[in-house]
Amino acid sequence: MNHNRYVGVWVTADGYIRHELLANGRYDEARGTRKSAYRGSYRIEGDHILYCDDTGFSADGNFRDGVLYHAGMVLRREITH
């Protein structure tokens, strides 16, 4: 599995939801001021992402044109300077 092209931080326009996709196939999701609200593993199949948090809950999403669509949310890669 090559996660590298999607590794990084993906964030909603208001900054409330932040998904950090790590190179080792793990993710960490922050919600508002709550860091690590959800953690787990993810798998990439083409442009489709499958999440499984550490409690067993699963969800998915799709990358299109540099945007991550997940559970009704729109997340864009955070650009750091």
C-alpha cells in the first residue's frame, strides 16, 4: 500500500475537523480543541480511503481533485510554509 500521496493533514474550511494521515497507515483526528478525538488505521484503494478507528467504528471517503470527501465533510490538505 502506498499512502504517501495522501499523507499529511486534511482540514475542513472552518478548521474544526483535522485528519492527520500518517505514513504508517494510522490516522489521528482532532475535533475543535479536542486533540486525538479519534485514532485508528486507514487503507487507501485508488482514490478511496477506508478508516477503522481503534474502537472498531469504520467509515470511508474519496479523494477527488485534491479534496477529501468524508461523511458529508469536505477537507483540503493543509499547506504549511
